[in-house]
Amino acid sequence: MKKAVLAIVAILIILVVRLWFGIYLHDEFGETHLFLKHRPTWKWEFYSPLGMSDLRIEDLPKEKRNEQLLFEEFVSSRGMSR
């Protein structure tokens, strides 16, 4: 019984960490950082396809555009990756 309770608690902790924490790749220096998300999402890794280039978001393919929008929502707009 005690092992089952510990297993359930461990699974819940892993789920909470997966939903509420993430890792982003700094768009200028390439360092990875752990951060707390402002809302739960299954996405774990965030990066900026634009990086520090002069491209615009309209120049990106659709999937990279979505990645850039997520990076801006979760990382840039929260004051990280400056």
C-alpha cells in the first residue's frame, strides 16, 4: 500500500513539473534555462527560430512561426531571454 501511494505521489510530481516548468534556449547566447510557465502546457522546450536575425515572423514557415509565437508568449513577454 505504501509503495502504491509513493508511486502516485511521484507521478503527480512529475506531471506538475512537466506542465508548469519548461526549458528555453536563450536566443542570443544559446544557454538553456529552467523557468516557471505562466500557464500549464505540455510543451517542455522553447526556442526562437528567429533568434537575433533580421527576419520577420512572416518570413517563417507555419510550424516555425508557431514556435516563435510560443517563445514570445512564454519567454520574451515574461522578461526572460533579454
